[in-house]
Amino acid sequence: MKMNRKCILNNSVTPALKWAACISILSASLSGCGELSPEATETAELEVVEEIEALLDAQGADWSGGDLESFTGIYSEDCVYISPPGMVEGRQALLDSYRSRYPDTAAMGSLSLDIIEMRPAFVTVSYILPVLKSTDIGGVSAVARWTLSYPDRAPSTGLTLIVFRRIKGEWKIVHDASM
């Protein structure tokens, strides 16, 4: 300990050590900076859940209106979709798959999604070493029951697990497992 004090007093500390000391002091004084309080966390979660619910409602309306382009517009370009027939990778491939499987609105039916559970996932991003931090919801998983209703036959129903990620400020579906 005395040796370090003597080095500092003698002004023989290297610039790198000076920066390290400044960063340590700044880090200690700013610890917790940018992290959300429990109240802010709950508010952020509720806002995101409402955003996702609105997106899923719009997606159901797009499907029911026969607009597959809009329906798949919420998927990321590199999405992965899993269903009993297999796995589809990419938004365009998913759109093509839907178009071949559902050639018209009669085949599509009317879609409703009943959300069972949503779980927001927080991410912490550090800026300038781990000194300044920003905590935000970076993803959401949603479990829902889907139902396709038809005027001339019994409805089809199943479960889906959808994973959303915020990409360039927009929520996109990156994974969808519908059974």
C-alpha cells in the first residue's frame, strides 16, 4: 500500500493507471446508473405486453382478412418457423409456404389468438466499459392458443410459442413454434 501511495505522490503513475483509477472512481459513483427500479420495470413490462398484444391482434386481423403479406410482415427476415410439417427459415420462405398451404381466404379461415402467458426478457447493455448501463426489454416470449374458425367446418386449434425481439426499434418475430 505505501508503495502505491509513494508512486502517486511522486507522479510516476502511467497514463493507463490514471485512466484505470478514474474509471474505477466513476464506476463506483455511477453504480446502478441506468438500471430500472422495480416500479419502472413493472411499467416497462406492462407497456411491452400491451404493444405485443396489439401486434398479435393486428396479425390476427391480417390473417382473417386474407392478407398474408401483412401477416408475415411482423416476422424478421431470418425468422425460424416450426410446425408439424417441418421447419421454415426466413420471412419470404414462410410467406411462400403460407401461400401454397392457404391459396385463398376460404382455406385460411378466421384467426384468433388467445394469449396464455408473456415473459419479457431484459437485457443490459454497457457503454464505456461497464460504467454506464442501459437496461431495456430486448425480447418477449408469448404462449398462445390459436384457433382457425371456418363457416363450413369445425375449427382447428393448437398452441404456439412466439419469440419477439426488438430489431431496429420494431418488434419482430424471430421464432414461432406452432403446433
